[in-house]
Amino acid sequence: MWPLLLALGMPSVEAGELDGGLLLRVRLKPVAEARQTQVTLDDLANLYSADLNLLRRAMAIPMGRAPEPGTTLTVRSEHIWRWIAPRLGVGSDNVVFEGPASVVVAAPGIAVHAHAQPSKPPATEPRAVVRGDWATLTAQSGPLTLESRVEVLEDGAVGHLVRVRRPNAGDTMQARVSGPGRVEMPQ
């Protein structure tokens, strides 16, 4: 199958790389248009793999909500890697990233030039939680305090509300960032 991928434009791969366990090549696009309200990895990158099942799973990985109409957002490649690695179950030595250090994503139906800048100014407050990382969720009811591990779905500074998800849960909830790696249920 590798010759077919090479014919489709995949750069040549040394034989040692294939024998070494290379499973997925991710070529990031400099500019991407969200096709739907939910952005997938397939929107942000061209993906190549000899493993069709892995390729399908990688293409379908949700990356977050599309930007609002008239706006853009920028996604950095290291955030993409931290987000997809646990979902694919592959190590960094099995995936090759190519392309720009970040991808500018536009709302569906909005054309963006390759040198576009994000329309939202960068946050001035330092991020206490980062999308794709795990955080400790604290919920308090009277004298009872419960702690649980959650996956952070949005970057956030202390005091901001972010979406989080419990392990193996499909639904999300909002939590307030209380410190580095810590969120709490809003009162």
C-alpha cells in the first residue's frame, strides 16, 4: 500500500522508517476551513497511513468547535499532537508531523489567506489549564469535597469557565479554572 500512497504525493520514506514502525504521517495545512460546526483532524491536515483503520480513526478525531462566523483561530502543532496521541494510542516515534507550526482555521464558508492572523487577540493571562491535558476537578457540597480526574477541552486562565469531560464519558460539563491543573464545579 505504501507505493500507492507515494503515488498520491506522500514524500518518499526511507525503508528504515517503515521498518521502525512509522504508522502515520500528518502534514498540517497552513490554512484550513472548518467544513462543519465541529473541526476534525482531517480539516487541519493531510493524513497518510498504510493502516486504513488508523487512518479513518485519525481523520475523525474531533479537534473542537469551529470558530464563529467572521473569525479565525490558530491551532499550534504541539497542541494537535497532545490532543491526538492518546486518542490514537500511538507513540511519538510512530507519527511524523510536517508543515507549519500552526494552522489558521476559518469558520465554514469563510475564505482565509495563508498569512492571516487570528481575529481574537491572544489571552494576556497565563493559561492554567491546556486543552488535551488532564486536570483535577473539585466539587464541594457542604463539608463534603469530591475530587475527580477530567480531560480539559479548552485552554483557560484562573477564573475562566472551560469545558471538561470525565474519562470515558461522552458528555461535557463546564468547570471554573482554580489553578494550574485544577478546576472546580461552579457554585
